Amino acid sequence: MRELSIDPKEFEPNEAWLLFQLNDAPVRTEADGDFNALAIMDVATGLLLGMELISSSEDEPSEFASRKLLASAESEAGRRPQQLFIDSAVKMAQMAAAANALGLEVKAEPASILDSLTQEAREGFAAHVSGGRKQ
């Protein structure tokens, strides 16, 4: 079965957002432990609208962290989207519940579809946090 791709040209700005993990390896801090960076990107424009650091020891973002990230993205964008795409392989039940409560349609897609949309942001983040070294 052929996978459908998400074409940014098929969306208006803020019609659909994409939730993804920016880092490949946990971001290490001496004081607070390791974190994963979750980001929300507008599908049409490719602009990052929000980011939240989540402890790498947590299975998924908490309800509070989920609501905070969605609110941050909405504040940056000026409105809510209709859809939120998430990686189908990542546990995001709390995020999906928070998004559904806001009236967003959550669509789980394989990473293979999302990776082409998020590659530039993930590479930029890796270069920023590692000083140009691979994570």
C-alpha cells in the first residue's frame, strides 16, 4: 500500500500543524537531566510556532505540557488550525486529548511522511545545540 504524502502546498497557513521531536538524541543538562524538544510547525509555511522541553524520562508529554505547547503555538500563530499531524509511532495520548479538546482533528502519520517536512528544522536544532557536531 502506497503512503500518502503531506504536501504543504495543499494547506493554507494555520490550517494544519505538525507536532514532532526536534532532537535525535536527548539534550543533556547538568542541573536538570536529559530532555527531548517537541515542536509545532505550520505545515503550509514551515514556521516553528512553539517548542517545549520534555524530560526524556517521561513516556509522553503531560496534559499540562501538551496544553502549554498548543497554547504557545496558537499565541504565535494568532489562531488554531483545523488539523494536527503527529508521528504514529510516538506515544502522544495526552497531546491528542488536549488537541481534541480544542477542536483540532488529530491525524497520526508515519515518520517516513513527516521526516521530509521536519528535516531542515531538526538539522538546524542539532547544529544549534551541539555547536555543529552531530548529536
